[in-house]
Amino acid sequence: MVGPSSQISKILVGLLFMTLMFYAYMDYNLYVRIKNFPIRKPLDKDNTTRVEYKDITWVECAINPLCEVTVKALLLDHTNYYLLAPLVTIADNFIHISEISFITPNSISFFHVFVAIVSAKCVSSGNLAYRRIGVALFELRTWLDDWDGYVARVRKHIKGERSEIGTSGYYIDGICDALGCTALVIGILIFFRNNPPRRGYMQLPTNVEDNLYCGKVVAMKKVLKKLGFFVIQLIISSAAWNRYIALYQDLLERPTTNVIELQHQNEVLTDSFFYSICWLWRVVNVHNMLHCLLLAIFCDKLWEFLCFLQYVGYGILFSVICATELHFIEAKNYVFNKITDANEVK
């Protein structure tokens, strides 16, 4: 690739590198914030003099993701937590979507399904430029997905990222997300049907302008297998991620009037190992897996991406699930056993 295209590629690679560095910087600041500042207000008066994070940060809390730290926020992927969520707040400060009564969170959810369908149509194209437009549109869909949650929280006066499990909005949002992902997968299938991947390369004589050509076409059956393996990983990741959000929210954010219970909840929340578990979920949760898929489409490396994750993805995913399950059992036993012992002493 020569000329302007190569310069654009360098710019895009530079932007990707800067974004990853920004995520690492924010992860470090999040860790420092968790360790040095209270997450939940203490019940005993002796600890009320501790400095809160909102009192020392120079970034307004309305757009600062580090102010309101919740279980879901810790498990949320970097792009949603550090970029899209603050951008939603900034945009709403200008156009005040949350104040327009006829625009409901559910209507936003339904609209981003339409955006996902348009995105899938572009992704199915054999033209790389159209596929890149499709990637941009699907990221717009993800941003709108953040917006419906933001509007719901503003209208219910809820601070921070939280899943209102069991509500109609929770299920509608999940169904709309599933429909959007299904549209994207169908778009990818259509792309592979019309542009099947090839394997093997053969050297041609040097007088030929393009001295390499692709070998045999990969059978559609193999394409379906690799894409199917990835879709199953998405389903497992989504189910496990939502399950652990529900479990940890109930364990660590349950309202309490018991000082000892709150103390042990905060101990788990500020534990370095729990932060490590949360960081792993930031990498393997369904949202980040979709971001990686979209990046592969954008870079025209979709087939290579699917081949790499066919088995490796399962190993990584199940390792994180096992580690999380063991940690949750330990954390639950620690919190409740300590509370029981304390009550018995009394």
C-alpha cells in the first residue's frame, strides 16, 4: 500500500495505540481510586472524615467514569466505560435527549436494532470501504445502546452503571442487543458466501505484477464452523458476564445497616484480586469481543481472527469463568461467615 492510503493506515494504527495507552492509564487511575478513596459511604461516624474522590478530581463527575464506581462499571469493557459512556453524557448536555418525554429508553433500543441492520448490510459488501462504514455504524449502535441505559438511569435518578435485573427495560435491551448481534452475524455470513476466504499461496513468475495468488477456496461448511464457534463464545460470554454482574451486585451493593457487613463488602470491592478478575472480564465480555470482531473487519482480517479464536477463545473464556466462580464462592463465604461470627460474639 503506497501513497495516501499508507499514511491513513499509519494514522489509524497510531490512534489505536494511543487508545490502548489511554485505557491502560485509566485502568491505573481506577485502581488508585479504588484503593485510596471510599466507594460506599461508611455507616460509622469515625470514618466520615475520609476524603472522597469527587473532592479532589479536576474532571467533572458528570463525565468522569471514576467518580461513581459500581460492580457493573468494574466489569464493563474499556470502550464503553471510558469512551462511549462519557460521550453520551456530553452529547446529552447539548441536546437533552433525557428530558424529551416521548423518547423512551425502549424506543432508543428499538432504533439501534435498525442501525445494526444497516450496519450488517454494509458489512456484507465485498467493498472494504463499505465494510468499514458498517463497522462505524455498529459502533454507533453500541453508543446508542449506552444511551438507552443512560436515559433510564437519569429518569430514575440512579448514579453509576447498574443493571436493573428483572425489569422490562432490562429484557427489552437484552433482546435488542441480541437482534443487533444476529444481524451482524448474518451480514458476515453473506460476506463470506459472496467472498469466500482462501487458503494457501503460490509463487508466480516475477514478470507477473501480483506475484502471489490465493489458493483453494475454503468450503462454506468450514466457514460456518468457525463463525459458529465464535457465536457460541459470544453467547457463553454474555450469559456468564450478566450472571456475575447480578451475583456481585447482590453481594457487594446490597443495602445494609450493619457496619460489619458494609466493611466486609468494601474489603472485597477494594481487593486487588477482585480488581484483576474484573479486568479479565473487561477483556472477555461480549462487548469487547464484538469490538475485536469489528476491528478485524475494519482491518480486513476477519477470517484470520475467527481462525485464531476458534479454540483459543474457549480456553481463555472458561479459565476466566472458573477463576471468577472460585472468587465469588470465596467472597460470599468470607462476607457471610464473618457476619455470622460477629453476630454470635454479640
